[in-house]
Amino acid sequence: MDGTAIIIVLAIAGVASVLLFALKGLLDQVPDVIDSAGRARDSWQRFRQPAQLPRADEEEPPMAA
């Protein structure tokens, strides 16, 4: 019975350490995912609303020297 309790405690500690390691790896990736989502959103907005080029008649005449 004593050996079984030790095995159970070690098994629980092992599972907990694996879960914490996996959670740390997941949380380390969150900032990169947020940055990528922001860049994707900015690219999508530029795609949906391209910059309007000024028309030739709206340009100011050149300054006389």
C-alpha cells in the first residue's frame, strides 16, 4: 500500500508538471499571435480601402522661382 501511494503521488506530480510546461509554451506564443493578428488586420484594411492618389487637376501648380 505504501508503494502504491508513492507511485500515485509521483504520477500526479508528473502530470501536473507536463500540464504546466504545455501551458507555459502556449502562453509564450500569445504575444506573437496578437502581433500577427494586428498586422493581418492592418493589411486587410489597406486592401479594402486603398490610398486614393491625388488627381492631376487637384495638384498645386509649381512654385515660380
